[in-house]
Amino acid sequence: MSALGAWWRRLVRGPQEPARRPGQLALTDELAEHLLLALAEPCDFFPCPAEQRRRPHAIHADGSRNCWSCGHTTTPGSDRS
């Protein structure tokens, strides 16, 4: 690459910073909750008490489930109609 070409690239693009590796990801409460929902069992459609219609829910091992759209938690043993 010629010196004139390098000068022109710096002039047009500005100074380029070298690529850096991202730092560690901080585990916040929101991220921890999202990871727990991601580890839930596969989803199925149940009536959501908060939205009053059938919505996809994450089903947990203890029988509880979370609505994927509004986040409402249903306790185990609730009606599964």
C-alpha cells in the first residue's frame, strides 16, 4: 500500500482502533432471571390468568410455569385447561 493511499484512508475513515476482546459479562438480576427462564423445560400453551387467553408458557420441573409474553408465574396444581 502506498503512503498516499494510507494517508487518504486515515483522512477519510479517521483513526482506527485495534479490535479488543469484550470484557466479562456482569451477572445482573435481570440476566440471571432470563437465564433461568432459558433453562426451563419446553413450552406449551396454557390459559394465562393475567392476559385471559391461551399463551405459550415455560414449564418448570416443579410444575410451575411462566408466561413468555407477560412473565406471569402460575403455581403448580393450577387448572391446566
